[in-house]
Amino acid sequence: MQVTSSTLLLFSLAARISDASPFYKRNATSKCQKTSVVILGAGTAGITAGQALSNNSVTDLLIVEYNGDIGGRVAHTTLGTGNLSYTVELGANWVQGIVTEGGPANPIWTLAELYNLTNTYSNYSDIQTFNETGPVDYTDLFNDYEDAYSTLEQDAGYILTENLQDRSGRSGLSLAGWKPGKDPQAEAVEFFEWDFEYAYTPEQSSEEFAIVNYNTTFYQYSDENNYVFDSRGFNAFIKGQASTYLKANDSRLLLNTIVTNISYSDTGVTVYNQDGSCISADYAICTFSLGVLQSDAVTFTPSLPPWKLNGIETFSMGTYTKIFLQFPPDQIFWNTSYQFFLYASPTQRGYYPIWQTLDTPGFLPGSGIIFVTVVQDQSYTVEAQDDDTTKAQVLEVLRQMFGEENVPEPIAFLYPRWSLEPWAYGSYSNWPPGTTLELHQNLRANVGRLYFAGEATSAEYYGFLHGAWFEGQAVGEEIAGCVKGNGSCVGEMKYEVLHGDTPAAEYDEENGWMVTSFQTNGF
């Protein structure tokens, strides 16, 4: 693969940020540093866990972060130069599910308001549809899909309550009457409705838990998705949380520190780093992504037990790639009264399908920015090729959509390569068909004094930022109880023998099931 500026985008971003970071950058030491709790990763889960510990008067902690700044997969960079320079989010970008009057508030929304993040409602109905010949109206297919989806929801609820065998999202949709076949327009609509959310196809997704995942967020909080485009970056809320217990130049935050081995037991955890340093802790919280855990980038001593490995290897890590283009603001060729544009490729499902403009009222008018989202196989394709090849492909699609004579060359172009980042290896997790709550609990459960937290360990909110927040808070509070010896340190449920389904009695807090999935607040 040809290495380009975009290939190294996240690495250079971390390096640039580290130069200006207010936090302490440590030097290597040959002697293990001792602490009560070490947190591995300074993303949403890690910083929230640290806050939970601090709120419970556990301040003897260290946070180890691979990159030069906190935030994890909530990462941003700059697109354009001079007066046309704008902050764009490479990873997490939306507050998904906000708050409904009389119902609970999404904690990420609460934090977004607290730290005054600039955001705007994404109206997914505000969409213009296209194929290879230009604008073609097939928006009626959204109604057909949503009719089938309503049936799918009811069926998933029946599977859950009656303890029936799970099936794929594809099977459920087909049984509900949605069969896109090889119709490019129907495939594009399905991609917008399903893949755009889960980063996987319906064939690769659990029917039961995909519906649970959607309902517990959008039916509990609200159906609103607010797009964040704050000049400070979306991770301003994570930095805000960190500032409540980490002071400037705090020696407890170890940036640019790469973990290579975690040695755990029932009496403590030792973390070994690439620079030769090590940390000895009474307890550890690992917030590494599912992709990192699956990659063997970090070794464990002793090897993780079979029940834990089964949990790690069975779940899926999706890749979600936003490809940004900036055009001269006086040469905008799309209708800025729309937020979204959907392209139906005549030959390939998921080929540069979903376009979103930022040069529109309420977002960044005058920016000249539009971006397209691809996932999984198409993400892997663009990651494996150079920027020029990808740029030529997306311009060809834009010229089919809007007319060859109307689309100039972009003045800026970039995209991340998430599945190649050694500290991420993907964007967020998904549940494949046939998974059970017991199996997920094995992904979630501790081994000895080594605990795990992150969006992937959230049973109901996997893939969401608030899933990472809830898991970080829960594990932080649990370990605070362990450190303080208040009798609440019992460890987490695990299943060395797995059953083929999930009995109704196991949908409880002990298995990470915090709220009912039969929500109506945000409906």
C-alpha cells in the first residue's frame, strides 16, 4: 500500500496534539510504578472510570494512553487551510438519543450541554436520492422498509421474551416482507437504514440485539441524532470530564505510552510498556477496543481463559469511514437545502452511498464541505488504496449524481484508516447473529483483578458513546468498592458453560442489562 498523508492522519494528529497538551508526558523508568488502580486507555470509558474512582475518593490512580492526547476514538483533525480551515470529526460525531420530556437524559447529551458543544439536529428525512443517471426519486422505498422494520421490532421482542432462537437481521427483514434482492435503489435505502447505524449488513447482525440496541437508545431518550461540529473537537466533553479530577500537567496521566503485556492475578496486575517501563497496580481497568483485544497487539499473562477468549473473538468490530471533500465555496454544486444525498450504485451495494453536506444552514455554511460514509468491505478497500485512487472514485460518483460539468476538483481531501490504527483496529462493535447475553457477559467480565470497560462491553448500548460512559462509570464504582473494602467487591458474572439462548431471568443488572429494552419515552 502506498503511504500517504491520510494514511498517517491519526498518528500525526496525536503527535501534533501532544506538543500542545497540558498533560504530563512521562519518561521511561526501569522500576515499576505502583498505584492502586491503573486505567488503560483515555477515551470515554477510561476517563469516566477515573472520574467515578475520584468521586469515590480513590485518587491513587494512573491512566495510560497510547496517543498524545485523551479522547480515544473521539478524534478530530483540520480540513482546509487559512480562512477555509474547519474542524472535522474522524470518529464519533453524533449525540445519539438526547432527552424526552418526562424521561431520562442521555449522559453524553448532558455533557454536551455542560461543555457547550456546538451541534445541530441531523434530519434523516431531509434527503435527495440519486442513481448513476442523476437525481431519481425513490424515497417511497423508505416507507416500505419502515413498515417491515416495525414488524421486525415486534418479532425481536417476541424472541427476547419467549427465549427463542435469535436469527440474522436479514432473516427477520425477509420474514417481515422486505426483500431488496439486487434492486440498487432498495439496497441503497437498506444501507441508509441499517449499515449506516451498525457498520455491518443485516446478514452479519443479530436481529434480537440490533433491535434492543436501537430501542434502548432512541426509544428511551429520543429519536434525535445531533451532529457535533465544535471547533474544539467532540472530545472537549471528555477533556471536561478529565479536568474535574486531573490537574494541568498531572503526573497520573501517562500519554504516548504503549502497553505490550498485561500480567494479572487474583492479587494484582502488572502492566508492561513498549518503552521498558512497567506499572504495578492492585486493580486494572482495560478499556481497549474490541479490535485491539482481537488483534493480539497486547499479550496477557497468563493467557486469557477460554471463556473470556470466546467472548472476545465472537463479537464483531466494525469500521465506519467518513471521506471528506472540500470544494471552493463559490462552486458548490449540490442543493444546500438538503442535509443528505443517497446514491444507488448500479453494480455494488454500499459503494459511496451516503453523502452529507456541512455547507448548509445550521452547520457550516460557506465551508464547501461534503463527506461520504462507507463501512466494512468498502472501508477496507479505501484503506488499502492510496488517496488519489479513492478521490478519483468519489469524484466519479459525484459527477454521476450532479453532472460531470458541475463538479470541480476539491481543494482539500482526507479520510482516516480506522482498521489499520494499532490503538483502535476499527470503529465500534456489533453483535453477530446467534449471540447470547451469556456470551456477551464473558466479554464483559473481569479476570482476576483485571476488569474491562468500553462500548463493546455494554450489552444494551454497544457501539454508542453512552455505552462507553455507562461501562466506565460502572466499573469505576465497582473497583472503588474493592479498594475501599466496603464489601461490594464480588467480581462479575461469567459463564464457563454457555447455553444456546438467554433465559428471561438473566436479563438483569448482573449481566449488564440495566434498563428494559421495551421503551416508549422517545417513541
